[in-house]
Amino acid sequence: ELENQLAAKSNLLDELKQSVALKDGPEQTPGAASLQTAELCKMRDSVASQIGQLRTSMQAILQHWKLYDEAYEEVSLMITRYLYCIDQCKPSVLSLEALKNQVKTLQ
């Protein structure tokens, strides 16, 4: 979205530069408007560079999140398996009531 906005503003800036160039003419010294558009062009280039750096940084962060999600899923699965094993490894119960409850659970 930032890149789209920058492209739109760049088009406006190019149109402004052309308009100022037509008003000043080639034989005149650069006016205040020409100097301001040159400064705006420098700022636009700086913003474009910052957006490029931001894109690179965001891609790296996205890759780290993907790795985190994969590791989280793996750990979650391991915990589920562990809990299942713990549940299955409970010592056998001796009371009749506990056996009835276990039968109900298994049914």
C-alpha cells in the first residue's frame, strides 16, 4: 500500500516538475519552485529507499513467524502425544467404582 501511495505521489511530483519547468523556461535560473521540487524528489527517493528496507525487514520477520508457527505446531503435537501417553500409563485401579468409571470412559 505504501508503494502504491508513493507511486501516486511520484506521478504528481513529476507533473509538478514538468509544470514548473514550463513556467521557468530553459533560459531562466531555477526559481524557488524548482528548488522545492528538487528537494521533494530527494525526499521521495529517501522514502522509496526506506520502503525498500521496510519490505526486506518485513519479509525477514514473516519468515521468522513461519518458522515459529511450524515449531509451535510441532511442540503442540508433541505435548498432545505426551498427555495421551501419561493418561494411558496410569496405574491400574483396584476399586470397583473406579473400574466402572473406566469402563464408562472407554465406552
